Amino acid sequence: AWIFLPASVGAAFLVVPLAAILLRIDWPEFIPLVTSESSRAALLLSLRTATASTALCVALGVPMAVVLARGSFPGLPLLRALVLLPLVLPPVVGGIALLYTFGRQGLLGHYLEILGIRIAFTTAAVVLAQSFVSLPFLVVSLEGALRSAGNQYESIAAMLGGRPTTVLRTVTLPLVLPGLMSGAVLAFARSLGEFGATLTFAGSLQGVTRTLPLEIYLQRETDPDAAIALSLLLIVVAALIVIASASRRLTGPL
């Protein structure tokens, strides 16, 4: 029974700060604050870029997770450590790394600039920044699902004559679909709340790179009531995403 005490303290540690936001909301002005032109632009930009970055994470993360879970070659532990490194890096460090990779004088950005392609301080930079910090969440979730599922069904399908790509498409991915969905939701939520890497690599241009977290930060300096209202809006959006994902896993097929 003693375990309920630290569990309750932990729950309070997470819930009380959220309740503090609710107590500070200027409810009569809530709707005008969250529907201002800058707020709407920031929210719509956040939703668009988070969706794009999640799609990019799925496209890149599924092959990465399969390699990490099913591969066997020298250097695999080192590769896994490098893939998971953004989980522990400060986001601003990720932003600096992206800037010196895709910036005008960056490792790749210099050549892209010659071709007339500019990435830094554009909406594409927001998507890349969000993907950089979100990709490990999807890879970790999906790799865990692949390891838990085992490979016996894949082996049976291969013995029956299934080609590797066919086995991956018809056996492996459907088997770990809940893990893939969980990883995609985590990646979307992480992208939606990304701040440091976005600010460093993409800047804060209204309608172009100023996502909702950046709008909240700027409003905090000039209009605290608006910052609190937008914070609650971001919490509600993230909560709806997580609840919808949890409901889908609970009601979906086993």
C-alpha cells in the first residue's frame, strides 16, 4: 500500500501545474485571445508542420526500426545510440546542428544554395527541426513492438515462399501496427510542442516559421494572458491527440 504515496505525489506533480494554468485563465477573454490572427496562424502552422514531420518520421523511421530490430551487423549498437541521441540532446543543440548542415554556409546548405534551394528560416526548416527531435520517439516505439512480436510469423511466411518485401508489407507491419500508431502519435505530439530547435534553425517569422510554442513564448513577454490562453489551447490539442490514440488502441483489434 505504501506505493500509493509516491504515486500520488508524482501524479500531483504533473497535475497541479496544469491546474495552475486553469486558475490563471482570463475566461471572459479566452476566445478572443486564442482566435486572434497571430494565434490562428501559429496554430494552423503548427498543425501543418507537425503533420508533415510525422509523415517524414514514418517514412524514415519504419525502415530504421526494422533495421535496428531485425538487423545483425557490426556497429549496430553504435548506430542505435546515434539514432537515439536526439532524445537526450538539448533541442537548441539540434537546431545548431541543423543550421550548420542546411544553413547557407552549412555542410549541405552551401551546395543547395548554389542550386537555388534555401532551407534555413523557411517552413521546411520547421519540418526538419521537428522531425529531428521526433524521429527517435517513433523508432523506439516501433523497435520495441517489433522485438515484442518476435519473428516467427515472418519466418513462416518466408518458408511459404513470401518474398522479403511481401512479408514486410503483409505480415510485419500489420503485426506491429499499434506500435507504429503509438510512435506516430508520440512523434506528432513532440513535433507540436517543439521549440528550441525550431527557433534556432527556422527563426520566428509570423505565418512562415512561428509555430504555437514560439507564439506562446513571444506573447509571454507582451501579453501574459494570451500566453496562458494559448498554453491551455496547446495542452487541449495534445491531450485530444493522446486520448484519441489511446482509445483507438483499446477498441482496435488485438
